[in-house]
Amino acid sequence: MFSTEFLDLPPLQTAAGTVHLPGSKSISNRVLLLAALSAGRTTVHDLLDSDDTRVMLDALRQLGCGVKRSGSTAHITGLDGRIAAPGPLKLFLGNAGTAMRPLTAALAVLGGDFELDGVPRMRERPIGDLVDALRQLGCSIEDLGQPGYPPLRIGRPQLRLDAPIRVRGDVSSQFLTALLLALPLVARQDIVIEVVGELISKPYVEITLSLLARFGVAVRREGWQRFTLPAGSRLQSPGEIHVEADASSASYFIALGAIAATAAPLRIEGVGESSIQGDIRFIDAARQMGAEVTSFANALEVRRGAWPLKAIDLDCNHIPDAAMTLAVMALYADGTTTLRNIASWRVKETDRIAAMAIELRKLGAQVEEGADFLRVAPPARWRPAAIHTYDDHRVAMCFSLAAFNPAGVHVRILDPRCVGKTFPDYFEALFDTARTDTPHIPVICVDGPTASGKGTLASQLAQTLGYHYLDSGALYRITGLAARRAGLALDTAHEQSIARLAATLPVRFEGERVILGGEDVSEAIRSEAAGMDASQVSALPSVRSALVELQQSFRRLPGLVADGRDMGTVIFPDAPLKVFLTASAARRAERRHKQLISKGIPAKIDVLRADLEARDARDTQRAVAPLKPAQDALLLDNSDQGIAESVAQVLGWWEDKQSFRHA
Ligand SMILES: Nc1ncnc2c1ncn2[C@@H]1O[C@H](COP(=O)(O)OP(=O)(O)OP(=O)(O)O)[C@@H](O)[C@H]1O
Ligand SMILES: Nc1ccn([C@@H]2O[C@H](COP(=O)(O)O)[C@@H](O)[C@H]2O)c(=O)n1
């Protein structure tokens, strides 16, 4: 997951390959609650691991439910309708509506002493209609803040089950879902729920009914207005249950296929058209806009059909979450797209109608918003934009698709971490399937002499920007080590043999660790002797050539920071930012001395200084790719700068080269 402050998306061009979708949030949290309330032990496969499922699992643990997780499987020992820990208990439910609403209902009918709260946005998301319905039933619920919004305190109920319970259906279908999930716990007699107003997002209620059936509860329904939980209903674990992949998450990749899968279809694994999730009907909308979609049992293949996409005018009530993706597809359409009946967007993670309008306009689109609609005309001229994401995962994911714009303008996604709510590895999946010409992938080069702080600076830049990191010196160090181990003298007589070794190094980078042929050599290559060996092999032209391709292969989306001696001059001559980092020999020797001593390696400062000056001399004087600043490099002498200051300086230079308009 990218936990950076922002993530810059360079111009993306096409899409190909296969994406494996994570489990559905809606199904995961419903299944977890049902498993927790039912009798028996449930093994849940393919469970989504995200912020929202984590808050649900934490709450269930607090309530005394047995929870064991291993990877994407969870084993839940059900409470059989009795709360093991009836409080007093405070449950923090983040911004997870799929946890807040059903838990409120379940705990209110079972009774205890509970306080339910969440993040500040959760305190702005209405729950009053559900609370009203539960109060009709005789539940004890106290508003602890603004009436009708969390936080809530739940006490012991005096249940009255004989009259129908009336609940509003036109604000959020989660209120009805919450009642349906909770009422089997007290169905000593038939319990009737009547929906007031037109029920929105019916497909989510279908999911609820279908999962209740898996847990042994057959709800009778008359249209979408009246639901009856039969007397004697009891939640019973099905034993094993599989969570379908998330159909709303599929929408980003269906759109990606429609926009950018030009040569071959993009394969999306985990859901097919027969999914129980209503958002799968996004496929119909994508097809209307021109996508070519083929469905398999548990997968989809999508490719570009009509281009530009066709503008549509659509009632999106049945696909409220996935419809946000249509608003970004509209940027690529041949006219104005209108998305109707989306009032529920206003009470989601953020006011999504307002958020989408503001951010689409930043890209140059003409947008009109109404109480329950959004109208989008594509940009006449695309503008680079920094997209504010409002702590809303869907805003972040759908706006990533703007990076395929034909003008090639850059898109910055602020707070990309918010995708953790439903799809923590969304951007990794995007970068696996998106393709762009190599020159579009940004590289920052940091070259300079030994111990100037290149590695420290480059790895911190990479971390801040979410870019890959190449420590090219490590490759020469590994080559030196491999040559020594092969008994080769590090001289011109053995140049071809060492070059062959370099070309076929069985090397793997695992985070900070360097693995050579299965052995962890991270420590071995860091010695001063290994540095000297690296300096010797690096002076051999054939060795340098043998390593070029490997170094260039590190240039992958979303970008790269590379440190070494010839990054800017030879390996990435087209890099948009090149830094030549220096510090006085005395300062560098001091730093290296400190570094070695801190690792418990004895060292003498004057010996170190002599060694590094010898390495500098060899590096600068060799015939091939000598150490020197690239013509267009910016020079940075950090002799009197701390690490944070150097990082800030280079980030400032990088920012100066960007063209984002901040919100
Ligand atoms: N600006 C700085 N101020 C103080 N110390 C620094 C600074 N930059 C780096 N250092 C310290 O100097 C030491 C050497 O830094 P680093 O290993 O990053 O250098 P390098 O140029 O990558 O070296 P080499 O070329 O040998 O790999 C480290 O202990 C690091 O913490
Ligand atoms: N691009 C590069 C990187 C390194 N070298 C040589 O390898 C030696 C070790 O590098 P470190 O950065 O890990 O210290 C270095 O002294 C150079 O001789 C190189 O030539 N080109």
C-alpha cells in the first residue's frame, strides 16, 4: 500500500495483463457479523483485509467472539446470539458504515452497555432513521452527540415485536440491512419490517437476503416494501463460506479496459457477470459507453470498443458506488454524460457529488451538480491536477484513471492511503496492468562520490514519493563479491569472465535485503573491502555494459530514484531531475567512520579517508562512465547540511518541475 502524502501518476497509455481483485467489503463485513452472531464456527475464505474489515474484526473480538486470522482466511467462533462481553464497552468503528449500522442494530436488540463511535466523518453520517426504527422496537439508544448521528450509547431493550417496524429506505439501504441482520436474534415470533419511501440501492439488500439464507434464515418479502423474519429464525453457521471479489473494485479495472486495453483484453479475476453484488451491473453501463466485456464463471475480460467512449444518461440508483467510476469515464466520452438518482452519494465517506464535481473541474471538465445528479462534459483542454481525495477510497481509485488522458498531463493523488478502506493494494494492481512508454516513467538520479550520502538521500526520496529505489553501487559490490568467490582476480585479464558473472547474477532484492543465489549477502557487500572490490570491477568496461540492462529494468511505474556514479550521465540520461551530491572528503570520512562504529565495525578515520579518496580517484579517472556531474545536474554540497535538509532541498527541486494545481 502507498502510505505517502501523495502519489504522482505519470501519463499512462495502455493496459494489459491480469488483475486479481480483493474480497468484497459489503460481503466481508456482513459475513463477519453473521458468523459472529450465529451458532457454530465459520471459516471465511478470501476475506477482504482492509481498514473497514479490521474495525469490524476488532469490534467482534471486543464483544468476546473468537477470531483467528491467517492470510485471507478467518475462523470465527459464533456467539450464538449471546454477547459474551455485554459491557461497558467502547467500540471504535472508523469510517465503516458496514460496521456501524449493523452493529448498532445487533447490539441494540441484544442489549448491554455499549458506546459506538468513529472518525469525525462518521459523526456526520446519518443513522437517525435506523435509531428511530430500533426505538419503535423498544431498544434503548442514546445520542451522545448531534441527534441522529454517532456517537451512540446502547442500553438494555424492552422489546415489542408485535407491531411492524417502519424504517426509511430512501436515505441508505444499510438501515434495512442492519435490521434484517439483527432481528433473527430475537425472532420469537414473526417480525415485520415495513420500508417507508422508495428503497434505494436494492442490490445491497439482495446481498443481505442471500447471505442470511446461507446462515439459515429465509426472509419472506413482498416486493421491496415489506419483509418478514419468520418466528423461530436462528442464525446457523454454514461452516465454510467464500467471499466474492468486490464488484465495485472491479469497476476501476472494467473502466481501465474500456479506456486503455487496446491490443488485448484486460483480465479481471474474482467476479463474473452472475455475481450476487448489484454493482456488477456496472458492466451494462460500461458496455453502453463502448466497453467490450466478456464474462466467465469467475472472471471478466474487458477491452476498448468504441473510442472515444459514448456519453450516456443513466439512472445510477442500482450501482451507487461503482457509478463514481462512470463520472471519470465521462472525461473520455464524445459528449456530456449525466448520472442521475445519486443523492445517496452525499452521505457517503464524503459528499461525493460535491467532491467529484470539484475534482473533475480541476482536470478541465465542465461539470454541473444537482441535489441528486452530476453532469460531466469532457475537458476541451486537459490540465494537470492534484486530486484531493477527502479520505474517500473511491475518489482516489476512480481519479487514477485520469492518468490515461490523451494530453499526457500528470495527475497527483493526494493521500493515496485512503484506498486502504477497501483495496489496500489498488495502486500496485494499477501499476501491474498499466503500460506507458519508458520515457514517461520519471527517474531522479543521485550521483556523487563515496559516502556523500547518496544512498540515504535517494532512499528517503523514494520513500516520500512512493518510487522504486535503485542502489546501483550494490550491483558492483555483488559483482565484486561473486568474482572473489569464483576465485577471479579483479583485473582486465579476467574482464570477460567477470562480465559474464555480472550479466547472469542470480540476485534478488527483498526490501533492504540483498539475496545472491539464495544467500543473504546484505552485510557481506557493505564492508569497506567490498567497496574497494566494487570500485575495481566497476572500472572494467565490459562489466559496466553487462549491468546496464539490469539497472534500466528498475525503471518501473510509478517512478524511480537511482543512486550511483553514472545514473545521470549513462544509465538514465533522459531523467527529469539529476542531482550531483558532494561533501568534503573530511566530512565524508567522518560520516563513514560514525556509520561503521555504530555497526560495531572498528575503523580509523584517516584510513577511511585515504580509502575513499582512492576510490574517488579511480571512479573519476576511469575511461568508461567516470564519476562526474551530468551537464544538466543540480549540484548539492551537503557538507554542512543534515539529512532532512538535503531531502527537503531535492524534494523542492522536484516539486518545481511539477505542474500541479493544488486544491
Ligand atoms: N546530509 C547528511 N548529513 C549527515 N550525515 C549524513 C548525511 N547524508 C548521509 N549521512 C550519513 O553518512 C553516512 C553515509 O551515507 P550513505 O551511505 O548514504 O552514503 P553513500 O554516498 O550512499 O555511500 P556509498 O557511495 O559508499 O554507498 C550514513 O551514515 C548517513 O547516515
Ligand atoms: N553507478 C555506479 C555505482 C557504483 N559504482 C562503483 O561501485 C563502488 C561501490 O559503490 P557504492 O555506491 O556502493 O559505494 C563505487 O566506488 C564505484 O566504483 C560505479 O562505478 N557506478
